Amino acid sequence: MLVGLVTTGIIGGGIGGLLSSIVISKLGFDVTVFEEHEFIGLPKHCTGLVSEETLNNIVNYSGINLKEVIKAKFDEYMIVRFVSNRFNVALNLKFSKNVLLIDRVKTEQLLAHRAKDLGVNIRLRSIVSSVRVNQKGKYVVKYMSKHNVNNTTFSYLIIAEGAKRMLSSKLGLCKHVRNYYGLQTLIKVSSKHDVKAPLIIVGPVSKYFFGWIVPVHDELIVGIMDKAPPTEVYTSLTMLIRKYLKRLINTENFEIEEYFGGLIPYDMTCTLGVGNICSIGDASSLVKPLTGGGLYVIAKQIKALSEAFKGHRDNVAILYRDKLSPLIKALRRDLVVKRFIDSLGGYDSLVRFLSVFTNTLKVYDYDNLLGSLLSSFSMLTKEFL
């Protein structure tokens, strides 16, 4: 057990870093968050679709107001196949509980306010370049802020830097860094459109490709995720919007308001920590393999962090990894299945196969989407046979 003033540095001020700062601060730690950007929540990079359970966990850990962040609720997704320059609805996913669309920017800003209320020091425009261990076993963080180079020493570190994982690689936490690229647009629609539920778009363009259109009142979030370089993803998204969007939403009265996006890990090659360093979120390379979703994983990691940091233990990463062992096993199992799907042709082949048997699949657990789909399909085939 470490005694005296126990300091924790958190590198990254996204949802993972801010949630970490809140739960660690509640345990009596003196917490500092380093965020490279000028504003919390910006630039935008995520759509923000989560299950009710995951959002409730985030709210319970942080104490933010649930009603302030929910923008929309959905009880189904429509899977659309893009073949021969045409779109056809191939499959409906019906959810037993609503899927929520949250305002990611506002969520992170509310988390930051909550963290500050608890005494967390949030340093904006602070870029961490390196970490070294001093003779006392403490972590010396070197960072640049307002053109000045500074050094600060911490007893614990939490790496929440995102999918680039530059610092994680320097610390030896990540052997490889491989990412998808997700690019999105916010589109303003000036007349009535036909999109009532999120559309998931698959096609033979790439086995790694899928796109989405999420309705938010008089706006649409339109995006694409692929392994291709960002320039190619931008070209594909631009073509989807300019050439095909009007067919999908049945109106030409729309305009692009902004582009946003970012990297999404697909390798799961990073360790969750060593000594008194732990990683969280995309920095740990843990996401849901089928969709690239990370908020569910972060909620699980926050619970593990809270349990591991109780008592101000030394070598906290060991307990943190142990607490997350069931989650890691489940995600790695899903990754194996995802790679098998890719070997057969990817998302388009999966949807084409499932649509032979049914046009509707029930999803009982959005956070275990792959398992729910397999379970629903298994029950369906028993009835079919």
C-alpha cells in the first residue's frame, strides 16, 4: 500500500479518461488529467450509440444527468445491402431494449464539470511526450503546455490517449497498432425524410466496409468505417452522400454541416497495464470486434479500475487485468468469429446468408450483438428445420 498523498496522472480527456478521473478521485487520489486539445469533447469523433445498461453504468459512476445527454432512442436497425448501384433492405434487427443515441460532446463536458467539482485538475492543451520511472519507482511525465516543457511525478498512471496509442507503444503496452478509420458527416435535412431508424449499409465494396445513417430529428449522421486509408474512406463517404443518399432518404433537400471521425482499433494486441500503469478505452485496444464500439468496454473497465485502485495498492495493473479477464476472453472469442466472417466475405456475406432464412432477427443484448445474433439465428434454424 502507498501512503501519503497519492497522485494519479491520466493521459487523455475523453470519456475513458474523465470517467477514470471521477472514480479514482472518489477513492481519495489526487488526480490530474492531461488533454491535448483546447476544448473537452472536441474534435468530435464518435456517433454515440449505446445500450441503456452501458449508459446507466456511465451515469452511476459519474453522477451526471441522464436526460441531458440522450438525443434519440431506437428499437430497431435496418440492414441495407448495396448491390449493383441499388440499395435493398435485407434484414431488420429488433432490440429487446432501446438503443440510445447520446450527445458525446455534451457527455464529455458534463463529465469534465463533475471531475472538476471533485477536485480533479484538468490541463488542456497539454501534450504528453514521454514517461520514465525515477529511482523511487514513480512515473515522471514530460509534457508540453503553452510552449513550455514541464515534468510532473505521479504514483499511478492511467493511459486514455485513444486509438493512436503512441505513448502506449513507447511504454511497451502495445506490440502493434492497427486501426480502422471511421469518417462521419452531420447532414441537415430541410424537408421530411424517410429514415425512422438507423440504417446499416453493407456491400461487396470491401469485406471490412459498413456504413450507417442515423436520424436525429432534422439531421442525419452518415458515416463509413473501413480498413482503407483515410483519403479512400473520405472518397467512399463523399460518393455515398452525393450519389446515393437522396435515394436512401427520399429527398434532395440536405446539406453537409461538418465532417468528423477517427481511428478504431481492430487488433487487440495491447496489454492492459504494468506496475502502476493501466490503460483504458481505445488505448487498451479493446472494442467490440463486430462494430468497433468502445463505450461498453469503457464502462466495464471503469468498474475494474475502481475495484483495483481501492486501498491504494501497489502493482495495481495485476488486479486490474484479473478483473477484466472475463471481458477479454469474450472479446477475443468475438474477434475470432469476426475474422472467420471476414474470411468468408465479411459483413455483406453474413447479411446475405442470414437474409436467406429470415428478414427479422431479435437482439436480446446490444452489448453482446454477435452472441445475440448467433443465438437468435440458432433458434430460427431449429424452427426452420
